[in-house]
Amino acid sequence: GDLGPFNPGLPVEVPVWLAINLKQRQKCRLIPPEWMDVEKLEEIRDQERKEDTFTPMPSPYYMELTKLLLNYASDNIPKADEIRTLVKDTWDTRIAKLRLSADSFVRQQEVHAKLDNLTLMEINTMGTFLTQALDHMYKLRTNLQPGESAHSQDF
């Protein structure tokens, strides 16, 4: 490809796939992103727990990056176990908020929702549930409309 040449001992930014490939071949040492630090992740987790809304995350791919880097380069990441726990705690808090939001959305029979500061992975975890819930709500509403209720009963 168009990457390289690399000079030994000098840090360089490369795509994650290449960094992991080089690490697997023991050709490099990975440097974690700045946000992958225990103190910063504790702040993020605590802020997420305090706020009712979703707070901005340090990366739109925080969960994916954490999983990849900890699976393939945990020896290059200081306090890897604590980082894994903090990211998982943050994820759990955000998913719990998302479930509560979805529940409120369905109960109040809303027709649109604002998904600020959610990552694609978080949205995808609830996507199927929400589309099925909205589909069921639509079917219930159309069956309960006056004039059609007598004609639409199926046995």
C-alpha cells in the first residue's frame, strides 16, 4: 500500500487495522488514544451518570476501539483492566438510559426521537426493538380507529 516507510522508535499514526496487524506480528507497540486513561474515563462515567441526557463521548467508536485495543494490545495499555471496567460501566449506563428513553418513547406514543450524542453501536443495539415496537404500535392504532374496528377483526 501507500503506508510507510516507518522509522524505528518514532511514533506514527496509522489506521487501526494496520496497527493491530503490526502488533500481532510484533513489529510495533501501540499507543492508546489520549482518552483511554483511567482518570479521564472516570470523569466521563461520572458525568454520564449525573446527566439525564446522553453526554458526548471522546470517540464515536469508543466501544469498538476499546475492545480491539484491549484484545490485541492490552500489554501496551496501562491499567487495562480498570479501563475495560470503566468503559463497560459507561456503556451500561448509556444503554440503561437508552432503554428508559425507548420505553418513554413507546409509552407516550411519540412519532420521532432525537438521538444526540449516541454512537452508531448504541443505536444499533436498540434499532430492531424500536422498529418492531413502532410497527406494533402502528398496527394497534390502525385497528382501533373508528369505523374500521368492526371490519378488521381476525379470528
